[in-house]
Amino acid sequence: MAATPATAREAERILSAAAAGAGLPEAALAAAVLDASRGKPVPARP
């Protein structure tokens, strides 16, 4: 299945929903997404 790029507004909504579902602040989830996109290992949740 090919991924379709999301608009900035849709990406923000997706990030907010994912952060709420994971019980994390949005900034922490955004930082993890950026790290993962750069090939850095994402730390496991405690």
C-alpha cells in the first residue's frame, strides 16, 4: 500500500491523536518521530 503524504494540518492531528493514545506529551512523540526518520534508535518506554 502506497503512503500518501498528509497535509501539515492532518499530520498535526495524527500526531496529537497518537500522543494522546500513548499518554505522551506531543513534543516527546514529535522528537521520537524525528529521531526515527534520521535512523536513530527510538528508546523503549519504561
